[in-house]
Amino acid sequence: MKKETNILIAEDNKEHFELIRKNLLRADLCNETLNFADGQEILDFLFDMDKGFEGEHNSHEYILLLDLNLPKVDGVKVLEKVKQDTQLKKIPVIILTATDDRHTIERCHNLGCSTYIVKPREHQDFEETIQKLGRFLAVVETTLIK
Amino acid sequence: MKKDMVILIAEDDTGHFQLIKKNLWLTCVDSDILQFKNGREVLDFLFKKDTEVYFEDKKQYILLLDIRMTQVDGIEVLKRIKEDEELQKIPVIMLTTTSEASMIKQCYELGCSYYIVKPVNYHHFMEAVQNLGEFLSLGGMRLPFIKKSYV
């Protein structure tokens, strides 16, 4: 993955966000991470970019880690909006959530998430999962979103 | 759930296939691995046309797809899968030597999950496949079920 690719993390749990950020670093993934505390924040970021208001990030490469149980706008809705947009749909979306029910899993795959991962309950397993995710993302190429 | 994962590999280079299989085996020991030598073979399998191996509803599939293949290339395979209402759920990971930005863009537009460029260095290639394997065998990974009815 290019150094310039930003990792967007939509996660309202501060501890989870810190754990994710830290363990991506431990996996030697030094890309910039941005935290969004609710579904509206991430949509505003992505769709303002779409309108070209924010000069500094109007042409960039991204990967999105998306929690589902988010305040204001839930993650499934965020995924749906991202995948309906002709530009934003090119962003690989990784669902990272505590929700482990068949219906939600099928729905997210239908909408076009790249991967659906259930957060492990054990702290150490969670850390290990993020490190493996990080080492995988290191070999993934992303594409420019305008 | 994990042990029902089947990794489909569409790869016409035998050396690359062996390397991918061997290094996936190190990490995804419980998964079946099926090889397809060109785009036509993998489409026949997915759309069930006179093949010896059959697509099973109870298994969960993931496809590693090369681009430059004989008969039907990877772009066409990706397009066909993503046009199918059920098959479109299968995660498709492009694994190719092609590193052109326009190709990466096209594959993401068509709906691939990830695009990986095969490292030229042999050891780096092995390492990349092992990283992929570790990722695919994550305990929390949830894949979709594909229900195909062939009438």
C-alpha cells in the first residue's frame, strides 16, 4: 500500500480506536489514520470531498474500517451510501464490528463490503486480528478517489 | 464455519500457482484450494457448466484472480461475477503482476475486494501470500453464503 493512502476508521469506542491504531502501527503500517466518532462524521468527510470543498483531501486514496453500531448514522447505512457513489465505491470497506448475525453479514456482503470481521472479545485476540489485518493491508493496492 | 472456506485460485502460471498454494497451506490449513488454469475454467465452475467439481451451497468461497490469462481474462471473469445477483457476493481478490494504475482503478470500479500486485522478488511474493493467508484465516472473518439454483 502506498504511504499516501489514508486509513479511515469509523469507530465510536475510543478504546477500540486506540487499539486499532496502535496495532496497525505494530504491524508496520505507518499510514495516516483518521478517526470518525459517528456515521454522520464519516459521511460528511467523504461526501464533502466529493463536492470538492476540502482542497487538501479532494483527490486521495483510502481504506475504510467501519464499525456498524455507530451513533447518528449506522454503519450499514454508511456502507450503502459509499457503495452507491460512483467514486467512493472504489474504497475497500472492512466491516469491523461486534455484531455477529447472519442477516447483517449477508446484507453487508450484498452491499459490497470487502471483508466482514467480527471483533474478538479477548483483548489479545483483538490485537492479533488487527496486526494480521495490517500486514495484509500492507500488500494491498488502492486507487485514487476524486 | 472456517473449515468450510474454499479458496478458488484462477492462475495460469503453474509456478505461481504452486507458490500461492504452498504458502496458503501454511496458514489456511483447514481450507480447500481449487485451481483453475484460465478464466473459462473458473466461469464454468461458478456458472456450473459440465465441470467435474461442483459448487456447493454450504461452502463459502473466496476467489484469487489473476488478470492475464488465456481464453477469458480476469477482468471479464470479475465483470461476469459482479453482474450476477448471487455470485457478486463472493469476495474477489486480484493477484496479478499488472501494476498499472488504470487497471487497479478498473478492477475497483468493477467491484473487486482488493487488488494485490505480485511482488517480483520471490521471498516477498511468499511473504505477501502468507500475509493474505493469515488474514483469510482470521477467526472473526465472516464470508457470505451463495445460494445458486441451476435450472
